[in-house]
Amino acid sequence: MTEEEKPASIHGAVCPMPLRHYDKIVMGHGSGGRMTQDLIKQCFAPYLSNPVLDAGNDFATLSANINGPLAVSTDAHIVSPLIFPGGDIGKLAVCGTVNDVAMSGAVPLGLTASFILEEGLSTQTLVEIVKSMAESALEAGVPIVAGDTKVVERGKADGLFISTAGFGHFPKNFAIGGAEAKPGDVVLISGTLGDHGIAVLTARGDLAFETQVISDVAPLNHMIQQVLAVAPHVHVLRDPTRGGLATTLNEIAEQSQVNITIDEKTIPVKPAVQTACEMLGFDPLYVANEGKLIVIVPENEADAALAVMKENTYGKGACRIGRVIESPAGRVLLKTQIGATRVLDVMAGEMLPRIC
Amino acid sequence: MKYLDEFRDADLVKIVLDKIHRVTKHHWVIMEICGGQTHSIMQNGIDQLLPPKIELVHGPGCPVCVTSLELVDKALAIASLPNVIMCSYGDMLRVPGSGKDLFSIRASGGQVKIVYSPLDAVKIAQANPDKEVVFFAVGFETTAPANLMSVIQAQSLGLKNFSVLVSQVTVPPAMHAILASSENRVQGFLAAGHVCSVMGYHEYLPIAAKYRIPIVVTGFEPLDILNGILMTVEQLEAGSFEVQNGYNRVVSKEGNLPAQALIKKVYMQCDRNWRGIGMIPMSGWCLRPEYVEFDAETRFSVENIKTKESEICIAGQILQGIKKPPQCPAFGTLCTPEAPLGATMVSSEGACAAYYRFARYEKEES
């Protein structure tokens, strides 16, 4: 080190008082002290405010008069990039857990959210994501009643991880679950497949092409209640997220020990998603969705369920795609568009782009 | 979608299928060369709709499947080096070497990146001047132009930290090897459309003449494949052995001449070991001496590679059309896409993976 490069003097150096308006998350924001309070006041409280959360306790007290069982679900959310066309990790975290609770037939009552923040995360990005959570929670009608934040050193997380839990109650008794599909049932889907996966993949920017596809991430709890109002004997509700429709239907076929046969001709896929999949060697039936609903329902309630789905903003593209039959049990079959029938398998591991 | 929906049209498919049923009088064994075609056949269920007298066997045209075990092991060894970023097409990551794959190298701290284009690997080399960036250049004639463009681009950028591990193979020598084998059953070929889009099909003329076997350049959509089968069967029934082009919306007789000129400039012919099949003379390409500075095999000393292949796997016989995946004792039991014994169970173009995904219950039901 030359003379000129040396610091002029270290005398009088003091630890600076933390700035109140950092533009990036620093370790101090996870200290539990004043900086944490500042972070909560500036980035979370203004947007997520509700009486339960505002009480400021380590616990939430809910005045609920619940008879019967509770539905509970929890989910960890990771996505790169944090903000993508049609959504962001915050919207994903709220909708993902609201939807998981709602798939039981329950009405979601509240959510909790834990945030793992990476040192260096832009506070503006954080605020944008928290605002988006607030908007989604408002739309779903489900308040965020408790939360927590932690900060980890740079390089130990991918910007921001959000873990949410949700709970709900059953206004009526339903027999809904993955093991309830019965031969004779009809399989409905609420719209086009693969939008979320392709939107996120192209938003990463490492493909040599762009698409106009936006993620379908959405809260589905209202649509589910509308379906149940006209089709109270629905057997299965499921959102085909990771692994896509094919993997989800396989889980149901296995749990219910039935066969599900779907018709390739009837499966809705946007042309842009189909094109992206063709180029990458992906199959849209395995690409993730975050705002789609599979309804498996007895034939006599199928038309009514389909009609209310089509009236909902998130179900405009709803259609019938297949049927539940007895055998071969535990499998999903696909009638191909040229009239053959083949196995529709679960996804093996990570979906890999092909060579040529 | 333009150029796809038309070639998946159920009504048109039925018309061609009816013709195939009408013209087929004898039992014929037809090999589709390309793994992409195998995949399309299984995915669409084309094999189920054909007359029982037509037997499709699956060829060696799966680049991931035939990349020699020695080269896979070399890739694993190079990727394990501390200062290396190994770039690969996604399909290669799950291919088992002698005990490991690139995914497990990555999990153990090696830097392995999936690229969608070889030129992305060049960008990675530019962005990481203090790292050695290696691109695993696998593939048939189809990928050769794009693969070698990475070398040309790296050269023009003056990059000193970029090299390629070349595993480039070519189709015609493999066809010779299959046809010359005493176990050969193949009576007609569907030539790989994408390979021919680069190379044209003039190089198949001597093969058709020598072995008196019809060869039809064929595409990948259901209608393309059925049309290729129809043209092949018509020739077989008539006793002719021409090279015909059933994929003329993409392929010309001469092929892509600028691409061929680049191939000649950067690559030269060499012997290649084909995984499961063995050495086929002059069946591949390697870098010309002028480009040796970009050759990862000379840049990194990864000698003493001791390969160990699964003793049960019959991938070699499958790739030559001698056996089919369900005839393997390990198929679907010891060998699955999650725990593959051979590369044919890995790639979306591998015959075993295609059978596993689309038709694996046929074995237990037959």
C-alpha cells in the first residue's frame, strides 16, 4: 500500500448511528431493536395494517366463533426474479396459501407471514412486494394477522423468502379431498395451463426470446365458494402448481385409486405458452400454474360448476378436460389429439431443456 | 399454431393412416434415426395406430445417449476443478457417468450451468475472466453449427478462458454400422429431419444403394412421421430403395451450405466411441489443429479416466434397434428416470425414457 492509498487517519472514527432511511436492508434490520421496529413501521405496517396485527403482540388474538374442524396450510415461497410479469413473490405467498386452504372447501380466515430478508435487498422492492401482498389479501378478503422478519447475510438467501401459513373454517360439511374422486366424475379446469411457469422463466432473461405471457397467480377462494354453492358434492379441488396438471392429476388418481383420462384436444394452452414450450422441449401439462383450479365433480353438478367458474374473472377459460373411471386405478391416461391413448406420467425431476 | 397444428390435424392423420393400412402387405422393420422422432411417436401414440405388420425400432440419434462414457467422465472431472465453470445443455446434467452426474458435481460445489445456446457460454466466459469456462459441445450434425459458433465467437473476442469439450457425432457412419451388423433387422430408415436440414441428404444416396434400403427424410410432427412411414412402406412393398425427402418444408438436398462450410473450417472427421455401441471409425468431428487452443481435452489434464458402465444396461442394443426398452431386465425397476443406469433413460430423446413416460405399463400388461 502506498502512502497515498492509506486512510488519512482513523482517529476519531466512530460507529455511525444507523440511518433511519436505508435504501437497502442491512443486518441491523434483523437485530430486533430499533432498526427492526423502523423497518416494520416503514415497510410493513402502513400496508398490512388491521386491528389484530396493529395490536403489536407476539401473538394474534382472533375473535372467531368456530364450530367444527379448522383447515390449516403452510407454504414456503421462493422465486427468481422476485417480481415477474403478472405478480411477485408477495402475491404468490398470499395466493398460494389462501388457495391451499380454500381447496379443502374452507373459507380462509387469516394468514401469517414470515420474511427472510437478504442483506442488500432493496427496501423499495420490499415495499413493492408488501404492498402487493396487501392488495392480494384484500382481494381474497383474508387479513395477515401475524408476521416475523429475519435478516441473513448477503449470499445466504436469494433476496427474499416468504413463508406463509393460513387457516380457515368450514361453513358447511364437505367431503372434499384428493382421495374422494369417484368413477363417473367429470374433471374441470378453470383456464389455460403453464402461464405462470413460462412467465417466470422468460422473466429470468436467460432465454433468447421474450414472451407476452403473464403469470396467472390469483386468489381462488371466492371462485371455490361460488362453485360449492351450486355443486355441493364436489369431490376434489386442487390447484395444479409445481409439476403442473399432469403431476397433480397423478396424485389424485393415486390417492383415490381411480383412473383419470383426459383429452388432449380439450386442454387449454395459450399459443405463446405452447410456442415457448415447443422451443424449449417442455410440455405445458408439467409447467406450473398459480391461479388455476381443478374441480372433480359428479356429472349431475358439472355443468352448474362450469357455468359459475366461467362467470368468475379467474375462470373465464374453464372447460371439461376429462373423466374419472375405475381402471387402470392409480394412473392418468391421455387421449392424444390424433386418437391414441398413452400414459400421462408424473414429472421425474427438474424439467430440462432439450438439446435440439 | 402455424406449422404445428396443421401437422397434428386428426383428420389428415387419419387419411395418411388409412393409406398406410392399405399399402402394408408384409412385415417391415423401420428405424427412426432420431430420438426426437422416437419421443414424438410415443408422445402421440403413433405406434398404436399403425398396422401390426409395421414394427418401429428406435435409432441411435439421441446425442445425450451416445456421448461416450469416457467423455462424460472427463466432463465430470473438469467440472470438479476449482476454477472451472462447466456449461452444458440441460439434458446432459442427469446423464450418469461412472458413478456421478453433473447435478451431483454441482451439489458438491462444482460450478455447472445450464445454457440454452452455446453462445451463452461465451457470454459467461466474457463475464468471468478469472474463471475457465468450458462448454460441453455434444450433439449430431444439428447442433454442430451452433456449437462451433461458440469457438469462432470466442476466437474473435480474443477469449483465453473459453474452451469446448467436443463430443460431436455424425449419422451416416452409424447407419453403416447398423446395416453392416450381423444382428441387423432394419429394412427402412426414417432419416432425421433436423440433421438433414444442415447436411442435406445427398450423403444417404450411397447408403441406400449399397444396402438396397429405402431412406426417407422425415420430420417430427405426427403427420410428418406418418408420411415418412407411408413413403418408406410404399418403397418396401414396391422393392425400391430410393432416398426420398418427406420433409421438404425444411430440408433441401444440399442442406445448409454456409453451415457446412463452417463445419469444414472448424471441425475435422475423427473416430468416435459411441456409448453402448463402441468405436465407429470416422463417425464424429473434433476441432482442427488450428483451434486446438479451444480444446478442453488438451487444456485440462484429466487423464486416467477409468470408466465403469452398468453391467445390466442394454442401451447399446436399444440404440441399434436390436432390442426395445421393455426387453431390458432393469427397465422401470432398477432403472428409472430418477435413477438411470444408462443415458437412454435420461434424455427426453432417449428411447427408454420415452417408453417409461408414455408406455411403461404395456410390459406388465402384455
